[in-house]
Amino acid sequence: DNIVSRLEETNNTLTKDVAFLTKENSDLNGNIKKLEEEYILKKEEEFNIIRTQYEKNLNNERTLKTQAVNKLAEIMNRKDFKLDRKKVNMQDFKKKEKENRKLQLELNQEKEKFNQMVIKYQKELNEMQAQLVEESTYRNELQMQLDSKESDIEQLRSKILDLQQGMDSTSVASLQADETDGSVTESRIEGWLSIPNKGNIKRYGWKKQYVVVSSRKILFYNDEQDKEQSNPCMVLDIDKLFHVRPVTQGDVYRAETEEIPKIFQILYANEGECRKDLEVESVQPAEKTNFLHHKGHEFVPTLYHFPANCEACAKPLWHVFKPPLQWNVGDAMLNATKITWIKKKN
């Protein structure tokens, strides 16, 4: 009996718990359903608000676009606007074109004036240089003739002094005359010498010249007739001499062995030399014919045996044995290949 009563009591308790849980579950389901309905309503409300806003913006964009298209169509349909704009553009274009032609004409005139001025001054410069060379040559000739005359005057003075001393009758005067005569004789030496014709002695040989050594100058004559006419070809200032010494085989390796004892070397400063540069004067006109004149510039043909590049196209200009022809612009200090300058010219 006790067991049955306990089981019944337990059954009643469980029944009550089940009923309570069932009721609580029903309440929770109701709340969940209610919350789901509220959530759905809220979502629909937000969606409607967003859709309304987008529709409003879309309508505004459509309205603005329609207005802009209508305005553009209205402007484009105006014939007077098209004509005025086209007319203004053509007027500006013609005005600019006229100014451009005017400026181009002025530029061409200025270029022509500049080229004529360059040619004029270049011609004057060439004439002045030619005159300077001529005057310098004439001055050198006069200076060499003056040196020759001074040497002759020195010789005549020594002869006069010999005559005066010879007329003296005293032995002391005679002794003094002998001493003076010896000093005068030693102060002037003249005779024939051979100088190298060019650098290569074996190929070009020696050139025979008459040489007069006075107390101040060494004068070189082509022959005795030039000496009589006081027309030396070269004069050396003795004050500018460094030394006079015999040579060795290493100094003149192109000379014959038997000629070496007869050869001596004169070393002097360049400013102590005065000579007639006949060969240089005869070569310069021939070289001038190879010059190329273009737009007031003088292009000089030049050959390079050492590394050098074209300053216009960067091509090499040099070769050890057969360098290509290139042009040097004298007034611009610019080097370029012949092909480059021809292309530039054309």
C-alpha cells in the first residue's frame, strides 16, 4: 500500500510538472510567434522606406537628365549660336594665321640679315687676317734684312778698325791691333753648312746654305747672292740659344754613320727664330678650297687618328690608319661626320 501511494503521489507530481511545462512551452511559442510577426513587420517597413527613397532619387535623376537633355537640344537647335561660334572660330583662326605668317616673314628677314652680317664680318675678318699675315711677313723680311745689314755694318767696322790699327806706327799700337784683330776675327764666322731639308734625312737629304755668325745673330742664306742682297731666309738670335753640341747616333738615327762626326745640334727658344714661311703661305690657299661654307659657317675637313665621336650622331670619327672624313665647325667648335652634316644641310 505504501508503494502504491508513493507511486500515485509521484504520478500526480509529474502530471503537474508536465502541465506546467506544457503551459510554459505554449507561452514561449506564443511570444516567439509574436516576435517573428513584429520582426517581419519592421523589415517590411524598413524595406518600404528604402524603396521609397530610391524611387524618389531615381525620379529626381530622371527629371534632371530630362531637363539637361531638353536644354542641350534647345541650345543645339539655335542656328544663330552655331553660326556665331563658327564665325568666331574662323575669325580667330584667320587672325592667328595672319600673325603667324607675319612673324615667320620677320623671322626669315632677321635670319637673312644675320647671315649677310655673318658673311660680311667673316669676309672682313679674312681680309684683316690676310693683311695681318702680309704685314707680319713683310715685317719679318724687314727685320731679317735689318739683322743682315747690322752684320755687314759690324764687318765693315771691324775692317775700318783693322785699317786704323794698321796705320799706327808704334809697337804698342801694333800689338793692340793684333789682339783686337784676333778678337774681331773670332767674333764673326761665315761659310757653307748643310741643314736637314725635312725631318727624314735619308729621304729628303740635306739643304746647303751659306751661314754668317756675328756677335749677335746667326744668319742663314740660300746662296751668296742672297747674302750680297741682305736677304736671309732665317735668322737666329744668339741670346736665345740654349746650347750647341755634337750629336750621337741616337739623335740622328736616319743619318749615315760617316756623317755623324760632321753634324752638330743647335737648341734655341722659338721666340729667337725669324724665318720666311714660304711653304706655309703656298699651302694655305690650297687648303681653303676644301672648306665648306654653309649659312655663314665654315666647315673644315679634318681626320682623327685618336678616339673621337660625332657630337651630332655619336658615331666614331677616328681610325688609326684610315680615319673617315669629318667636318670641324671653326666658329662653333663642333665635330661631326660628313654624312651627318650633309643630312643636316639637306
